[in-house]
Amino acid sequence: MFGLILKFRSSFQLKHSKYVPAYQLTLKEYIHDSKAKLIHLETDDPNQTFATLFRCEPDSDKGTPHILEHMICCGSEKYPVKDPFMQMDKRSLNSYFNAWTGTDFICFPFASLNQKDFNNLLDVTLDMVFKAKLDLADFYQEGIRLDMENGQFQFKGVVYNEMKGAMQNSQSVFEQYIFQHLMHGTIYQYNSGGEPKEIPKLQYQEIKDMYQKVFSPQNAIFFHYGKEPNFKLIEEYLGQSQTKNRKAIKHIHQIPQPQDPPEILPLPYQVGENQAFLSISYLIEQKDNIKYLALELLQLILFNEQSGLLFPILEDSLAEQFTKSHGTEQLGNYFVFNIGFQGVKKNRQNQSAIEERVFKVFDILKDKVPQDIIDSSLHQLEVSIKQPYHDQGIRILQTLINPLLNNQKIESYLQIDKSFDQLKKKVQDGYLSQLIREEFINPKIFFAQPDKHYIKEQLNHEKHLLSQIKDKQIQQASKQVFDSSILPTLLIEDIQKKSDWTNFNKFEYKGVQFFETSQKTNGITYFKFQFNLGMISDQTKQYLDMFCHLIDKFGTNSISHSQLRLLINQYTIGLECTYDCVDKINTYITINIASFHRNIQYALDILSQLLTDIKINDRKHFSTLLRNNQADLQDNLIKEQTKYATQSSNSTISYQFSITDINFHTKFQLNYATNYLKVDGMKKSLYIDDFEFQMTNMLQLCMNKNNMKVIIHHDNKHLDTKPLETFIDSIMSHYKAFNQDPFEDFAQDFTPSFQNQFIKLPTQVNSNSRSYQIPYFGHDDLPSLAVLSDVLSNDYLFTEIREKGGAYGVGCRVRPFKGIFNLNSSQDPNILKTFEIFDQVNLSNFTQQQLDEAKLKVFQTLDAPLEPYHKGSEFLTLKITEDQFNKYREQLLSVTQSDIQRVFEHI
């Protein structure tokens, strides 16, 4: 046996090995006889990760790489089943399973904590990658096809509808304009995902040609994060004749030839006066990892919320927000650095004023960067390096993709502590100022604004393409059904019977309950200050989202908002506020703050100052915050329309969702911001007085010992409680209601309203949602309903709505603590047809195999790994015991087909 292992390893030669203390792993770089590379990160982390990575260079906007990625997932030689990728997802307990199309690559990553599951996924992934079927019917289903709808021909296809949804977002369209002009003459000028107006031009043969060109052993890069790679299985695929004969891609280094953009570029139409975008964009050649880190640091210095050097441009109402694409974007051997603004005046009215302010800041930085801003930003960069994550393997993979594709030394990207120390030394020697003087010259200026005719022109272009097709015939998407039993699968017996429970130590100080647990937090202590508001009135409800979104953005009576933000960035991992209605009557606000152990006292002092001395009545700053919030909300209307749809349908029948209804909050906040920004003088003061009253009222409700709970995650041997005691003492001395009896709950009746809603948005695709009331956690029917949701998602809904209907996403979800059962679809070309499918759901051919697969999917979610600082928090908040949770697991495992039929008939 020992000799056999050596034989399989013989084709992989170890070229380099190095211990990486920053991640507590060993880097091992292998090269195969076929020239394939294998990067092995040897670690004890049980969440193993694997990926196959191939350089894939688009030569048009037709979305060839994106559609090829989808089609590879549709069947292979060994597994000629319908969608083995989707089939494996429901036969697995994976913690991650996906496929990525990037600007210059296609990648198939997965992760699992179960070794058997990991090997199953590896086998199927390698066969898909190297022996894909690429059937014509799958091209019609996943890419583009002609179909008939209401007596008229139209284009359909999963990727086509996905990109119609993606490219109706102004942020995405604007970013693509920048790449198109700045990276002209290279592969990066193209949209690898595909432009909706170009996708219909793609031919099936182009997909097959790209596959043969790209997916050869010579081009393969394998990534493994875990104990030991499966050399034997990888070798089997690399050594087979049909893959060996494929040729390697000769990558030619391309030098961009930047082009001047048109004076005004068109964007999808949005309502509002100031909806234009402006970007001052620089093209910078990459030299080493230190330059990348320096640009990341510069991004923090310029764009940090509240304290960034460019933030005053927003405060002076020249723009509403930075664009989502601001800062550094890595494209091959180049960086694109965007100084982007949205919410600027149309027709370039204030462009010169913004440019003048930006260049003035650069003139200052060319000489010297303020030390306090450097310290604060360096701390943030250190945080991003050391923060622990449950999906560490996936995150490292994402960091390494670009250097792997461009033959850079990946060790420097992993030895992040060493690189960070080098950066700090170079920064002290004036490196940032030097970088700005040498690289930030000759920018390209991009200006875009909404065009009322944008979507109409897109639709007209689609009609024109249809009119050019002379011999119109319906192109049938894949309907052939193969026996999926040939796919490897986990069994119900492979599911862990009991949960990995997180235990907390409980203690009390001045009547406040504390719960602490020791986890692998990498030298960071995480605090969750949780406040129970009980039942709240409609008046208070309106301000909940604004309270949580804005509270950390104000200053105090002694420290300005920008100075406070500098302190937050310098001494904490971050400060955020969230809210949720987690059970039938209680609404919780949670303030999260974390810091390295050395900074705990500073972090809690900062939070104490904010909560006891907050300054809200700063009219200029309040206006800036409302404009920023307004811009974010408008972006999210399109970007997160499925979330809006599900929230809207849930909120009419669930008290918890009525409290957290983002549709309700969005309407209120948009109206509030619009009205405030329109009025002058005394009326503005009335708005601020009202907002200050509501904020103060919520703080008063929170700061009562009976309503307060603190959850702590850390890795110290012993928790030092003195900083916490000081914090509680400061709260108690400021809030006189701290020791009072709890406030009586606001008695509010909630009457479910079973009604249909139609919310019109300027989009070409739709999000649909239908919700049902179900029992809450603890009811005996809930396990059956949870399994039913995945039975419907895995088979009926996926087949009818995605495969046949062309929607990008479809699902069914149970919310056990909110009494909701929800069906939904996203980026869906249909509305009425989808709701007809919802109405016609049936379980006539429901099998034991489908039941087992649904259970695996339920446990895939239930046992998904958590960040160290989240472990146990949800159960603590919901007051669920280990016995209760294990009973629920046992009930899930024992659900039968008759149980599913019974709850289905009564839903």
C-alpha cells in the first residue's frame, strides 16, 4: 500500500514548502508532469477546501466564459445526469459549493467538514471540469434560446436573465464603462458575465471551442486547503488521453490602451434630481504585494466613513455617496483605482468643483499623510488580516487567484504579517506620498447619468435582434431526465446526531447579565450588547432602521463625528448596530463592538461616550447622513429586490416581519430624507428635534438593566471584567431609568392581512414571493415543514421555474422562529406564470430518495460552520437549550413521507 501511494504521488513534484505563521499552515507548491499546478495549504482546519482554477480570457461581451461555466455544471461523461452540480448540492453536507466566472478565470470551489462528502464532491467536480458533456439542450437552457411566450418569440436562458438583472443596476453599468475604456486593448475591456444585448449573438460552437482551449491539464491550477490532497484521484484525470491532448493557452501580456470616454454615458433611469455618477480613475501597473497593500491603505485613508479625507465632499453636498466600485480593483498585472461619486448633479454641473477638491487632497498627500489617519488606517488593515473566519480556505483562495493566474510568488500574499511590517516601515519612510506622486497622474474622467430611454432602448435592441432571425423555431431546453442515483451521496447515517453546542459562563454585574465563551478569535474580543425593547409602537417602529444605521455615525458633544470615527477605526474591529424581532413579542437591538485584547478599555470607553453623550442636532452632518442613506436605499431597491419581495409578503402575515419590514422602512426613510432635504430653516429644525427625540427615546428604552444582556467571545485564559464594569457604571450613572422596573410592553394587536401586492420597479426581470403562516419552533409539525421546504426547492420549483421558466434563482424557505413558509424566485422573466406554478405545487411522485436529499439540505444549513464570534449567540438570544435543539434534530431525522404529505395538505 505504501508503494502504491508513492506511485500516485510520483507525477507531482514538490517544488516549494514554507510555514506561514499568519495562517498557522504550511504552503506546499507542486508541479505535475502535465504542467498542472497544485497549491496545498496544509492545515488542521476541519473545513477542507478545494478548487479547480483555469485562466479563461473573454474576447467579446457575449458571456462565453459565464455560459461555459454554467454548462460545465450540467453533466459529464461519468455522471451524465441532469445538472450534477445542483444534484450534488442536495446529496451533500457541504459548507460551500459554487462556480465562479471572473474577469479572466473560471473556478469551481467547494468546502466540507465531512471527509466522505469532500471526496464525493472532488470526484464529481473533476469529472465535470475535464469531461463535460456540453449538450446543445443545455446551451439553450443555461445560455440563450428562442422561446414562445403569449404568441410571441422572445429570448430566454438562465444566464441571459441573470445578466439582464445585473446590468440594470447603475453601479454595475458604470463600473463596466470604466473597464471598457480604461482597459481597452485587453481582455478586461469585456464583460465576462455577458452583456444582454450581445449574449443572443453567441453560437453553440463558440462554447465548445473555448472549452477545448481552456480546460486542459497544462492550464489547470488545483487549490487544496486541508490535511492531505487526494493525489490519486487528481492524477487519474490529468493522465487520461482526451485531456492530455488538449493544448496549453499561451498567455500574452497585454498593455492597456486607455480610451477617452464620451462626455456623458447613459445609465438605467432612476427617479431623483441628483443621480449622476462621476469617477476619476487611474491605471496603475502592479509591481509587488506591497504596492497592493499600500493601495488598500490609501483607499481607507481617502474613503473611510466619516473620517476619510474625501468625506467632506459628501458633507458639502457635492455628492451623496461614494460609488460601490471606489478604490482598488485588481485586473491581471494592473490596478484600477477609482475615486468614484454617485448622487452628483446632472450634466456635469458640479464636476469641476469635485475634481478641484480631490486634486487638492492629493496635493496635500504628495507632501505628507497625516499620522493620525495613517495609524487609524493601518489598524483597520491589520484587522482585515487577522479577523478569523469560518470559511478561511475560500477567503485565501480569493486572495490568491490573481497572483496564481499571473505567475506571481504567492508566498508574499500569505506571509501577510511580514508584508504588513514591510508596509509600515515603508509608510514611515514616505512611501505613500511617493506612490501618489509617481502613479496618480493622467486620470481618465468618467461621467454618467440616468437616461429615461435606457431600458426602452435595451428592449428595442432585443426586438431588433429577434427581427433579424429569419427561420424562427422554438429551441428546446434540456428535458431529458437521467437516473441521478449514479451520483455519490451521503447517507442519513452520515449526519451528526447531536449538535456541537457552545457553552457560556454566566455572571452578573449591577443587575446586567453577562455570557462569555472561549473561542479561537485570534487575539480579538467580541462584545454583543443586546437590548430588548419588548413590543414597540408603530411610531417607534418607523425609526428602528434609521436608529441602527445611523447611531455610530454621529459624534458626541466633546468629539466630532470624524474624530470619533478615527478612534473607532484605531481601537476597534468595528462598531455596528442591528435589530430583529426574534420571537413573538420581543424586538432586540444589538450593538456589536470588538477589539484586540490590548484595546478593550479604549473600545468600551468609545462606546460609552457615544451612548451617554451623543450629539444628534448637527444639521449639516444630519443632511449628509440622510443623503448617504437615501443613495444606499435606492441602490438596494434594484440590487436586493428579492429580499424586498419576500419581506413584503412575509410582513402581511407575521408580526415579526411587520416590525422588520424593509419595504416599510425604505418608504418611510426615502420620504423622510426627501422631505427634510427640501425644507428650510425652522422646518429642518423640527425634523432634527423629532429625530433626536426618537433616538433618545430608544436609548432610554435600551439602557435598563432588565432589558440588557452582554454576550462575549474571546480567547483569553481569563476575561478581565474591569473594563466591562466601568462601562456599566458609566451607563448607570447617565441613565436614571437603569435601575427601574422594566417598562410595560406596548400592547399592539397584529391582524394578518392575506392580500396580494404588486410593487413596480424599473427592471426587466422580476422577483416573486408567496408566504404562508406556519407554527413556531417547538411545534411537532415544524420539522416536517422544514424538510418539505427543501423537497419543493430541490425538485419541483427548480425544474419548473429555473429550468423551464428561465429564472436565475428559486427557493422555498422556512423561518421557524417567525412562523413563515415562503416560496420565491429571483431575476425571473415571468410573474403570473410563476405564481401559477406556486399554486400547482404537487407531491404526486415524491420518493424516499427525495426525502433523504431534503434532509441533507436541511442539515447542510443547520450545521453550517459559524464565525467564532457568532457561535451560540442565536440560541442564547432565542433561549433555546441544547436538549431542545437536539430534540429538533432527532425530529428532523425521523420525518417520514407520510409526515410530508400531511403537512403539505394543511399548509
